Amino acid sequence: MLNKKILKDLKESVALEDLRIKNRIFNKTSFVNLVTDYYDNLDKVFNIEIGTHGVLDQKATGRCWSYAGLNILREKVIEKCNLENFELSGSYIAFYDKLERFSYLMDKLEDYSKKGNEYDRDIQRILKTGFDDGSNFTEFKVLIKKYGVVPKNKYSNGFQTNDTGELNDILSRLLRKYYLNLGDKNAKETYLKQVYKILTMVYGSPVDRFDFEYKDRKGVYHIDKSITPNQFYDKYIGIDFSNYIEIYTFQDEKYKYNNMYDQKENTQIDLKNESLILNLEYKELEKLILKQLKKNEPVYFSSSTTTKYSNGLWIDLLDRYSSLLDIDLKMSNNEIKRTYGTQGEHSMLITGASLKNDKVVFWKIENSWGEKEGLNGYFIAESKFLENYIISAVINKEYLNKNQKELLKKKPIIVDKYDYRFC
């Protein structure tokens, strides 16, 4: 506890008269309104810009990671079929994500229970966290490779699929009940059937085959009969995500740039899956992002949402608060990650860049929060925001330079699943 002398010294260390005006201001308006100016607006011109077909809405779910991926895939269908617009089913991916995730967590609980007891921190982590929607690019690419994709009009959304909080609570309870019945040899089969039943009631029975019908921009009718989700993916999309690499940017005494890393248990659907990442300096990653955009490819990325946004603008507000409070709050990307300051990971697409004198000033971001904010749902990120809060970006290996391609051959260094600085 602070003693009286310390409290007295603290009070005497500030000039109360000088702070009184700010005290009045802070009591009448928010910090964010005091650090944003007239030039913090959406009226930007982008030197590099990919024309995409509108922003989707993930509603009250944590499925940004799959929406960002589906936003890439749907553009391929639009281009190939010469469509005005098109949307893929997020519910189809969600159905199999939850089914695979429940199976995975059952396996992990069984595995951990053989090695420890109820006080094992792995068991505690699973049971305490339970079910949520959050995931990453690695999980997305594994799911679409196994299950393919379907048009939204063949497997649409409903109330529960757009607001998954209660469904996740139900699945979390069921997972905990399974743990209590680990000694029953039939428990795994019984609980997996129950989960499948719940998911079918909520999402509907998953599509095995469907007729793909559409009219192109010229009004010509087309139909592709009795096609499977995997056949649809291969025929109308065809992106091989094994040709892409996830790139991080972080260095400390343990992790170094220009190395390959393997994040164990980075997904919750595949026990054997490896999540390989390349670690580069931010300036190198920025070059790759620009190179990919210039080739008319959007960039899937994840960033922290620790800092707030204002009216569709991703701004490093915490940095700006320094001048407002006359206290140094500035931190670099590395410093933020070293101190576990990257919370609230969110996945989106970079679809454009505004450059002045060959330096990025703003990025155009395709979000998945509907059309109400920003430029009809497109956000703008100042360059400082991305530099400080980016967690990872997915880059086509084709755009790596010769030295970077050589790095892909290096034996990956294992990242512990509890090493939250790097993951």
C-alpha cells in the first residue's frame, strides 16, 4: 500500500492549476475526439487499388478469419463467371469448423488426461476457454481443402448462425460434460453425434451436391448440375494456398528475423497440421504487400485491435495520446508484442495503398463489419497503425525475392503453444 508520504509527494509533483483545464475537457468529451482532426477523414485517393465487390457482414460472430478468406475466393468466381456480384456461404465453413473443432478438443482432453490430472494447465485452458468462433488463416485453408465451398444461396445464414454466442455456450457445456465422461469408451462417438445433431438443427444439413445456377453480366443463363463443394472450388476458384506463406514480423532475444517458425497447436481442427511462418522485418513485409497488390491480389492479414478506430479509420490512437497527456506512450511493433500488447486479433484484406514519395501513407482495408462504417464498409488504415499492430500477412511465395525463397528451405524452429509473444 502507498504510504502518506508517497501520496503527498505525488500530489505535489503535479501543478493542479495547469491540469484543471484538461480535467474539465476530459470530463466532457472522449480522448479519441481530442486527438483526431479534420484530415482524419475517408476522402483518400489510392495509387494502388483492387476493385472488389462490396463488404460483407459477419454479424455477431467471431468469424472474421473465414470472411477474409471467402472474400478472396468470391472474387475468383465473379471474374470467371462474369458476374455482377456473388457471395460464398460462411455458414458452410462454420458448420465444419465447429464439428472439427469439437472432435479436436475431445482428442486433446483425452490425450492430456492420460498425462496429467484436472490441474493440468492444458486441460484447464480447454475447459475454461470452451468454444468460440475465433481462428486464423491456417485453419481456413485446411477447411476449404477438405470440404470445399458452396454459394451462399445453397447454404444460407439464419438467426443463430449470425449470432453464435448461445450456440458456443451450448457446445462449451457439452464439451465439459464429455470431459466428465472420459472413462466411457462410447463417449466420443456419443458426443460427436450430439454435436452433429445440434449443428444440423442450427445450420441445416450440410450440402453434398448442388446445381450451380447463375446469369452472367450479359444476362445469359448457366447451370452446372450436381457439383460437389470440392469440384466447385477446383473449377471456379482453384487457388492453391500451399503456394502462400504466412509472414510475421517480430524479433527479440529468442526470435530472429529471416527464420522459419512452426507454431504448434495453432489451429483447433487438425492435430497433425503444421503452421509454418516466415519472420521478416516490417519494411520487407511492406514491400511484399505492395508487390502483391500491384499484381491485383488482395492481402489477407491479421492485426491487433488494441488501439481503437474512429469512423472507419484505423489509427494508432495510443501513440497520439502521448501529446494529449504530455506522457510518452509511443511503442514500436516489437515493443508492443514483447509486452503482450497485441490483443483482439482481427482478420481483414488489404485492397489498396496510398503512396506519397514512394512511402505508404494509408492502406485501403476490406472489412467484414457491414456497410455502415467507413467507405460503405471499407476502412482506411494509416501506415503507422499497420506497422505497429500487424500480426501476420499472407503472401504468395511467387513474390518473395531470391533470398527469402531460400529461407523457406530452412528447418523451422518450434514455437511453444504458450509462447504468446510470437503467436
